[in-house]
Amino acid sequence: MPAVDRRDRLVAIVGPTATGKSALALRLAQRLGGEIVSADSRQVYRGMDIGTAKPSAVERAAVPHHLIDVVDPDEEYSLAVYLRDAATAIGDAHRRRKLPILAGGTGQYAWGLIEGWQVPEVPPDRELRKRLEARAAVEGVEALHAELAKVDSEAASRIDSRNLRRVVRALEIRSIQGDTVARSKKPPEYRITVLGLTLPRDALYRRIDDRVDRMVEAGWVDEVQELLDLGYGPELPSMSGVGYRELADFLRGELDLDGAAERIKRRTHGFARQQHNWFKAADARIQWLDASTSLDELEDQAIDGLKAGLC
């Protein structure tokens, strides 16, 4: 492959959970002289390692990783803060003449960076948040989502109507910002290649189920117990990540472990379907790669994709 001009390039690896984005990013970083910038909204939290499939200490020693272990689980971390931090990490990599590789399945984070969303940093309005959450308990989350659609149809189209936290946050921002909430875009000056990993649904679900089993065997329950012991309750936004509340229910005796694992698997299947809404098969900006192959073959596909052109 011709030498890569790392000063004005970004490679982004996107796709549903469990398709192997992190493993491919590590391979490409080692091969091309890169640094990895996470696009995962849960890996920013310290102490949440197993359940977020965070890169291991060995992997992080082999290649620099950014935007992992940024805040404690009870600290606020917003899209606006992420976009600022990610832009800094990418700029720093460019100055070191390294190739930044964005990798993760949080659609807001990935596309917000790729498309250059201009998102205001809006501090939380906790009283308004409490009122909206109380309304959702009576009227249902879907009623708040319908209200959001009336005042900000673009935001509503991007948010799952069942996602209480994100619906409430969008209404909170709209209330504070008013009509100025409309999002503008300023695409980055560097050139971007987007590689997407895909699997047939049945194969993806099997891979998800196997990974959940491995996470439980690796000590995920102990990780959740430690977080609870430190005072990080299941009501925190950080603990809304798939699996943490289910395992907290198990630890409180409300579920057996098999039941918790089954709920985690079903919820992860649903999360993967939502990710397909962010990373669409028909999106011409994405060069899709077959994630059912070996990692060696996937790496070769990716290198061919990088040769093929830029989006």
C-alpha cells in the first residue's frame, strides 16, 4: 500500500456491536502507524471494563487508545464534550504524524465527528429533568418522544422513542436553547474513509450471545458488584448500558443469573438493530466489509478499502 499521509486523514470503523471493530482497529493501527480514538459512549467510564468490551491493558499498551476511562460513572459526559475531546485527540495524532482510527458503535459519536456536528455544551437542568422523568412515569416515554417530534423533528428521528434518557435530554436541550437548537454542521478538514463491518443477523446474534457468556465467565458480575459497592447505583446514566442494570437486578435477588443473561442477550440484539439505523447498508459513504471472515482476511479487506478511495 502507498505511504499514508497521516496529517490529513481519518479512518473510521463503524457497525453493530460484536462485529470486531476493536480488533480490526488494533490491526490497522499496528500496520499503518495509527492511534485509536474510541467512539463508544460507555467506554468513557472508569471501572466499566468487561461489560463495555473495553480494550485490554495489553492492547492499550501496544497502541495508544484515546477517550477510554475519561470520567467516573457518576460524572456527566455529553455528546458535545465527546466531540470536543475527539477532535483534540485526532489533532494530536496528526501532529505526531500518526493515523487516527475512529472505532466504535455509538452512532451519535461517530457521525457527529465525521459530519462535524456543531453541538452546544448545555449544562443539565436537573429540576426540568426530574419533571420530565415524572411525566414519563405517568404518560410513557413515547408521549415525551411525540412532544419532541413536534418541536425538533430531526432530533426525534435520531432517538429511539423508548430511550427515556436521550428523549429527556433532547427536550432539556430544546428548553434551554429554544429555536437555536437546530444543529449545524462543519465537516472536518481532514479526509475520511469509513469502513463498516457487517454480519448476517443470525450470525451476529450468535456472536453476541457467545460474547455475553464470555463476559459473565470473565467476572462481569463481580465488576457490577464493585460498582454498586462504590455507590454507583443502577439509576445513573452510565449504568444504563446494556447488562449493568440486569446484573444489578440479579445481585438484588430479582433475577437468577441465567435470566439476567437472557435479558442481556435480547437487549443487545435490540441495540444491534438500532445501530443498523445509524449505519445503513445503503449509505454510500460506508465501504462495507464482511466480518464473518478471519481477522487476517478482514484486515486485507480493510486495506483494499483504504486503497479504493475516500468518502
